[in-house]
Amino acid sequence: MALYSEKVMDHFMNPRNLGVLENASGVGEVGNAKCGDIMKIYLQIEDEIIKDVKFETFGCGSAIASSSMATEMIKGKSIHEAMKVTNAAVAEALDGLPAVKMHCSVLAEEAIKRALQDYFEKNNIPYNEEDFPDFDHDHDHDVPNED
């Protein structure tokens, strides 16, 4: 059985929305020092709709694929719909990720939320802080739980 799905390989080899948006409405950067993955997502928002989205990711193939898929999932959606994107939805859209790579989908979700939080703060839009958990990664995601 292949370690990675065809969708993961496709998004890794042909990433969608790669690049930088100058004067982005919101920018979200997250990283995990333990595994070295760093994701940055740029949002262009007009009338609460994500008109454009770009990403830069330094990391493994799963991190790049997760970033690419996540941007595809939120492009053209409302900021409210984008807030609901979960790491599980990103992994599912990629037809699954190996357990030791699930943290890549978590980073994608967190980068989206951090970019939205940046947008809210830049525009003085009130938001519920509980919707934006602390995204510090002090623990190692590369070791699966031994439950």
C-alpha cells in the first residue's frame, strides 16, 4: 500500500495557490520547531469573502499538500465558512495522511485561523478569542500516541 494518496502526491507535485499576496487582508504563519514545518497563508478578503489565497510552506510533502488543499478549500468561501475548516477535513480531502503526518493538516487549519485572526485585528472586527486557540507547538507531533 502506498504511503501517500494520489491526491497528496498531486498537491505536493502541483501545488495550488503557491506564492505571496502583496497587501494581504490577513496573514497567518504557524510552525513546528520539532519537525521544521512552517506555513504562511495570505488572504485577500472583500465583503467577507476570500477572493484570493496564497501560501508559502517550508516543510515536507505532506505539509505542502496540506497547505495546497486547505487554500483550495477556502478560496471563494466566506470568512465564516473558512473558520469551520478543520484539520480532519483537510486530511479527508487529501484522501488521508499517514498518522505521523497528521500534524501537517493541523498546521494548515491553524494557519487559516491565524490569517483570519490577523484580518479581524487589522480591521477592528470583534471576535471570540476561544475560536483561536494558542497555536504554540511545544510537543512533538511526529510520534503517534501509544494509546
